Amino acid sequence: MSRLIVVSNRVPIPDKTGTAPAGGLAVALQSALEARGGLWLGWSGQSCAEDRIGPLQMLRDGNIDYALTDLTERDVEEYYQGFANRVLWPICHYRLDLAEYGRREMAGYFRVNRFFASRLLPLIGENDLFWIHDYHLIPLAAELRRQGVKNRIGFFLHIPWPAPDVFLAMPVHEEILSSLTAYDVLGFQTEHDRENFAACLARQGLGNRLDKAHFALGSRTFTARPYPIGIETNEFVTLAQRAAGTTLHKRMLDSLDGKGLIIGVDRLDYSKGITQRIDAFETFLKRNPDSQRKVALLQITPKSRSEVPEYEAMQRAVAEQAGRVNGALGTVDWVPIRYINRSLRRPALAGLYRMAKLALVTPLRDGMNLVAKEFVAAQNEADPGVLLLSRFAGAAHELKDAVLVNPYDVEGTADAIARSLTMPLEERRDRWKSMMNALRANDVFTWCDTFLGDLSRYEQVE
Ligand code: GDG
């Protein structure tokens, strides 16, 4: 079997407490690589002055070799905080209004991708298989090809691919789109994303579509398919079952004192629809005064990308909003929203999912959304909670038996909360079983094997 080289912006090396960073990419890939072994290269998270970039830091943990590179302060500002997180992220999440274009940032993005290619080159063996991840590294294959790399290279986009009218509004869309054609296998979360991508190629007159999945451009061919990412389903079930006996679990139950727990878990990000969700919860409470004091929303929201101004502003907005609702509706012995702004350990999270009667997973746009899947896996089969899920999350394409909502429709979401909290046991069980079947049929190992199977078999069509 060929050696696997994974490249992603950040490499999730567990710290001494064993806490992996919050992020679907990290959680999914680590378990996949552990099983196969290979090399994982990415940014160390450290920045330094231009003349201080040292050699790669090499580490080994279990079956995985990690290669970490520092970036310069300018790189981080232009490539990471700049083009990746202030142009590509908002554009792919349909937020044209938040995209901040700057030539300096665009140039920085391509420069850092060239730099990643230069760090990889000395490590490459003839038969190595490359799997590049996510929007930070779109031009990496094109840079490697320019250096003569002929190996098979795959790419997986964890976030949505937007509709052509949105994508083509981005100034460098041509370079971004054509650099994707240097890959052999392109993976998207959903069929919808793949079709948006194909529509962008067609609009730009870039290449020919040979069939549903195959495309040709010049002398090269490539495939583009949906590979919906999964979770470690069985492991998560066990994690949640075990959590039932822990002290945290007991403390939480005591503090609820018979109230129904509603849970929300999201990185603090404008794509996750947190403010609309809190509005919907407030509307639900106002319209259903009988439910007041009978439920509590636990919103767990670890901070992310705080150095990007939109995220910092959002941090303040959500805290103020939760405070306002609590101030207006809370009583001396009831707090409607418990808002936590930091990361919990994974077993604790699994236990809280299991305790909850309802999860609110209401992103305005999301590639997949692993929280939705984890919540389902954590449920108690005998008395499962309800998943309320945005239609605009990739997960909605698989979890069709969730209660699907339009997160922009605050009143509709409020009504769906009311319906979910009174859903009969039999219906909850039926919905849960069907969603659980989907999670068992496509877990993170299947996702990884399917992608890598397609990549290792891929032959250029003559
Ligand atoms: C991107 C795409 C796609 C969250 N809070 C805590 C914590 N988490 C974990 C969750 C989950 C992960 O982080 C979040 O994954 P999501 O999929 O929900 O979202 P993104 O981070 O935006 O991920 C997304 C994903 O990539 C994978 O392709 O699904 O659409 O945007 O696993 O459990 N984990 C711990 N404590 C927390 O407080 N331990």
C-alpha cells in the first residue's frame, strides 16, 4: 500500500491533557490516519520573523509522523487571517457581504501554498499518495505539479462549494478554480456542492464534463464526487454510554432539577446561526409560557479565530444576546440560557448530548456539521432526543429524519422547537433509528476508505 501524506493547515497534536482542538477536520482525520499510518504536514501554529523560519519540526505519535512548519507573521496575516478566513470562508458560506478582498492577501495565499509545496518536496517518495485538506490549500497541487510532482493527489473540501453567482463574485475565482484541476480526485461533502463546482467550471468554460464524475482539461482528467464525512459512530456511542456514571453527569442532572436540557454546540462562527437560534429559543419561550422554567438551553461555544474582526464582534454580540434573554425572561431560580465560551472535553460533551432532549443544530450554511451526527450517536435508544437541523447543513442530505428547519425563519424554528419537545416516543425512536442507520452505513472510516480507494485506483484517462 502506498504511503499516505496528509496536508492540512493545522495539525492536531493532542496536548498533555489529551484535549484535541475543537474542529471537525481534526476529529475526523486523526482517527482515520491512526488506523493507516502516514505523514501529516501542516502549520505549527507559531509565527516568527521572515529570517527565523527553521527546519520542519518532526514528531512521531503512534502510527503518525507529524511534520510542522512555522510561518512568518506576514504569512499568517495574509494567508490565514486574510485570504483563507476573510475571503474564501465567507464566500463559501454565502457571505459576500463579509468578504474583504485585498491583493496583498491574495498574493500571500498563493505564496504560502508555494512555501508548503517547497517544504513537502524533500519528503516525497515516488509512490506516495497525497490527500490535501480544505480551503486553505486549494493551490497546493498546482504548485506541486509545477515542481514536477506526478503522484496521485486528492483534495477534500470540508466546507460548502457555493453557487456560481456567489463564487464568481470573488476577484481571483479563475486562479482558484483552475488550480483545482491539478488534482486527480476532488471530494465534496454533498452532491449539491459537487454540482455547484461543476456549474462554475461550465460557466467559466473550463474543461469538459465527460460524465457525472469525470472532467477533462487539456491533457489531464480528474474526478469530482461527493464523499460525505462521518464520525467514529461506534466509539461515540460507547463514549456517551460511559458518561452516564460520571460526576459531571450527576452535577448536571442535579443542576437541571427535572428541567429538560436543550443543547447547542458550535465553534463561535457566523456561519453557525447562533444569534438566529437564540432568537428562535426566545420566541419559543414567549409563545409557550408553560415551557418557561421547564427547559434550559446549554449553548457551548468555544472561541475561534478571535484575531479576525468579525469573530471578535460576534463574541460580544452572542454574549450580550444571551445576557439580554436571561435578564428579560429568567427568574431567581431559572436561567433560560447557559452560555459557555470555552471547549469541554470530548467525553463530557458526549454525556451532555445524551442527557439532552433536543439539539439545536441550525447553521446558516455548513459543509457537513459533525455535531448533528455526534448528537444522534450519543442518544439512548430507549428514549432518544430529537435533532433539529438546518436544511443548509450538509448533514441534512443524509439525516433526512431530523426535524429540518430554515434557520432564517425564526418563528418557524420556534414552532419546530415546540413540536420537537412534545414529540411522542414512538416517532422519536423511528426517526432516531433511521438516522442511526445512516451513521452506521457511513462512518469516518468508510469516508476515508472510499476517498483513498478512489484516489489510489485513479488513472489518468488517455
Ligand atoms: C468543518 C466544517 C464539517 C465543538 N465544541 C467542542 C468540541 N467540538 C467539536 C465537535 C465536532 C467539531 O468540534 C465541530 O465540527 P463541525 O462539523 O460541527 O464544524 P467545523 O468545525 O466548522 O468543521 C463542517 C467539518 O469541517 C468536517 O468536515 O462538518 O461543516 O465547517 O466534532 O464535537 N469538541 C470538544 N469540546 C468542545 O467544546 N472536545
